[in-house]
Amino acid sequence: MSDFVNPGWSYFVAAVVIGGLMLCIGVLIVASKRKVMAGDNTTGHVWDEDLREMNNPLPRWWMWLFVITVVFAAVYLSLYPGLGSNPGLLKWSSAGQWQGEQDKARAALEKVYAKYTGMSAEQLMKDPEAMGIGNRLFLNTCAPCHGSDARGAKGIPNLTDNDWLGAGTPEYIEKTIREGRIGMMPVMAPAVGTADDVRNLANYVLSLSGSAHDNVEAELGKPKFAVCAACHGADGKGNQTIGAPNLTDHIWLHGWGEQAVIDMITKGKTNVMPPQGRLLTSGQIHVLAAYVWSLSHGNQVASN
């Protein structure tokens, strides 16, 4: 209970717990005292002429069970969390236990992957067992976004082609898996100008890849490409250092066509590849990176 936004709630919870135990003890004390309410040890209440309510004490086994329950609760609360934000004498927490179990599992997994640590991506690609492990890691970790066939979807990169926003090397892939990546296309419409300027620029961008476009608008939009050249380069071929895509090919990650390009210029885009370093061991990441790299380089390595 260490996530209270206000310490007052911690005190409130502790007071309720202690108050509940004290109430139980009070009820126990009161119930243990027998007071004769009539000469015949009844409460004086009679129903149906002869049905009398007796004033007998509670059974001793029930009383002792109650005492044991209260004592157990007091001992438990002194050892484990329960009194507000008090961590208890054992300092136990569910998060700590989970982390401990994760650390043990990771240590055990490192032994399994130790033999792959010194192998290069090319060597791992030729190892059927390593690729089998990499495939299972991919299905468990990457497939929810990139798909079981790794071909991605709109806004999610296809890992089977050779078009990489970043360097595309095994080392780069490994770093991306471990640390994640944030790709951002800022809103550029204010720097471009009017809505007509944005449309003209969109047509010029389409012309770079030979896609369908309006030649007149593309020619008018060419000077406006200067605001894009800082990232995509004067020739529009992109910059892998900063993850700026190549605009001269026919690969459109976020949709194709005039309107899609206009939306990108006017609204911008932020894509996030979440880091997996806390979920996977370094050995797992090394094998997984080699598997991902093999999806676009398998034929090349096999021919060597």
C-alpha cells in the first residue's frame, strides 16, 4: 500500500484495520461475560407459551477460535503490509516478489542462451535451433504488432523487406529491441504555408517516387520541399541516422496518395516501438535480433 497519493489515506486505512481488530476484541470480551437476566437463566422472553430464550455462554471452542483469528491478524499485520503504507517487518511486496521471480527466470535463461552470445547474426541464421527459438520469441513478443508473418500493417513496419528507417544492421535491431524507438514526423504545415502550398508539396513528394501526381502542382511544390530536406535530404532519399524515410521508393508506411501525404504534413505523426529490455534477457534479444534480420537477409546469407 505504498502508492497512496496522500499520506492521510494511509493513516485512514491503518485506523480502520486497527479499529476493526479492537472491535472484534471488544465483542469477544462482552460475549464472554454471562449475565443472568432472570432466575431461570433466561432472557425473560417467551414465545408460543413455552419457548424460552436461554442466556448460555458462547462455546469455548468458538471463543478460542475467535482469539486465534485476532492474534493471527495482529501477527500478520506486523510482518506484512496491511496497515496503510507500513511495509511490515519482512518488507514483503507483490512487486518485489514478482521482480525476484523474474530475476531467477532471467538467470536461468541466460544459461540456455550462453552458447549463442558469441555467435554473429550470420552464424545464428544458419543454426536451425537458434532460428526456432528466435521465431518463438518473435511470435510471443513482436507478432502482436508486426504480425505473425512480420509483414506489419499501416503504421507498422514490414520486417521482411529491406527498407529500414534505421541502419537495419543486427546491432541496430538489437539496440531497438532493447531500448525501443520513437519516430516523429513534426507538423510542418505552418512552415509550408497555405493549404494550396501543402497540396502542391504533397504532389511533389509523390513525384519523387514516380507515384500518381499532378505535374503542375508538383512543380509549384518543389521549392517548398526545402522545409523537408533537413530530414529527408535534398534528394528525398531519407536519413537512416535519424530514421527519416526514403521518399523516392514505393513504400508508404502510413498510407499512400495525395490525402495521406497532406495529412502527414498537416497533422504530423509519432510512432513508438516499446522497449523490450525489461522483458527479455540480453541473450534472448541477441537471438531475436538475428531472427528479425534474417527475415530480410535470409536469401543473401544462404547464397554465400
